[in-house]
Amino acid sequence: MRNENILLTEQIRDQIARCESLEELKENIFPELQTQQKQWAVRINKILEDTGFGKSEFGEICGVSRVTVNKWCNGSIPKRRETFLIIGMAAGYDTAQMNQLLQRYGRYPALYSKSLEDCACIFVLNHAQSLDSREKIATYRQILDRIKNAIVRNDAAEAEEIDTEKFDEKLSDVRDEEELERFVTDNIAVFSGAYHKFYMYVLQYVEENKELYKAANVYELALGQGWTSSLRQCISAIRQKKWYPTRNKILSLGLHLGMEHEDVDEMLELAHMEPLCSRNIFESVLMFILDDAAMNDITDPDEICVYARDVLSRMELPEVDAFISELAEIGEEEE
């Protein structure tokens, strides 16, 4: 089944690349796809069915109201990555299932052992199988709080380069919470530099855009391209190596920095996320925009953003309003 899913995804991706107009995309691709909200509604209702929890009980376990769970069941997607972690624990998921939940439905990075929060989550998933959902979530929060209080982050520390797979193996050898605390303390420089390659990739494009626009600094670049305050804050946090990647913001960065389809996929990979998903309607539109822009030699970041705004404004998709707010029209003053 997995191979069939991969094959179907690749076929849809190829079909999107061959679409010559938005109308052709809507006619040939959209009927095969579901929106992210519909996919999420199916998944969360399946979780409730499989666990046997009612909406009130599931909300209590996750630390939210019954109203919130009801909204989830109707397609409202949780806004925070940690919420997906809690939902996965409440559902009794293992590591592989948690990664699918994060990437496919939350569009967040998969669990990453070099992330402090994920390190605690992986430990709980591997060592707390006998606990019920409430106990598992409580254990995760207690461990994370204790570790955060026991260590002092040192962003300036230099970490020895260590392969992620080997780091995963080291984490899998941790047997109890005391060892986990020691493991985290010994590797704090690794956790501080978890997304170093991603940061460097983005900043390389920022420098190229500064040169393209003859901007003396990032402020001038942001002003010239009409970046939103949210996007400016994102770049500022990346320069300080403190930003935790979120998928839609990464996609927005890709457009504003004039990246091609393959560059955006590489950036997502460096953030430990899946490439643009051809089976997601919203992302299929972004793939069309990037592919069509390349085919028509639209390479200027400003032009790409204007083109993306034009295409997206003609779409009736739940994800569009929030995303298009990032694409300020060139020359448009931000209020």
C-alpha cells in the first residue's frame, strides 16, 4: 500500500508539472485531492473512534475543551505543533505514527532527536508504552519541564558534528529519566544548533536577494519587497538561530526569496519536513505556481509574489486567506 501511495503521489506531481493553466489544474487535479481540513477531520474522527474516547474525555486528556475537539472534528486544524504531539500521545501512537501525524496533518517537522522538546517526546514514546494516555502526557510534560529547569542553554557553544542517525541511536540507549537529563545536558550545544543548516540555507538566499535589490541591509530588503512584520520577525529570529520552523512560513519565505520548486523542497528537507505534497490541494497550487513561474522565466522575487497572490486570490481554499496575507502587493504600504 505504501508503494502504491508513493507512486500515486509521484504521478500527481508529474501531472501538476504538465498543467499549463490554473483551470487545467482545477479540472484535472483537484477532483483527486482533498483539502487539508477535510483530511484532518477524517483523521481526528478516526482517532476518537479507535480510542473510544468521547469528545469531552479526549479534550480533558489533551487539555482543551469539548468545543475545541468538536471544531477539530469539523476540520479546524490545531495551531501549535505541541498540540499534535499531545494528540498523538492521547491516540497511543508510536514514533512512526506520530511522524505521519505531524507531517501529513499538521505540516510540521517530524520528530527530530536534536530538538530538546522532541527528544523528550521520543523518550516517552519509547519507554512509556505501558502508561495510559493521561499518564503518558503528564510524564512528557514533567520530563520536559524538569530538563528545561535543569539546564542553561548556551547558543554560543560549539557542538561536535554528529550524524543524526548516530544521535538517534545514542538517545535510544537512554534507559531512564535520570539518564535522559544527563544526555540532554551533555549535548546541549547539539540541541542549540538543531536547525543550523536550515538557517544557513535561508540566510544564503537573503544575502543573494540583498545583492539583487542592492539593499544595504535586511531592513531595506524587507521594505523594498513589502515584507509583513511577521516575515521580518521570522528572518530576525533565523539570524539569531532561535526560530522553530513552521511549514507555511517556510513556503512564504521560499516565494519572497525567489526560490524554485526544487529549492523550496530542499529548504523543507533541511527543516526536517516532507517536500511539497502533491496530494494536498493548497500545496498542489503552490507547486503549479512555482513550476509555471519557472517555465515562463518569472525569476524576480517580487514578480513571483505578485503572481502567487494573483493565482491564490482566485482560489476558494481554507488555507489561502492566512497565507495570502504574507504576500503584500508590491508598493502597498503595510498598515
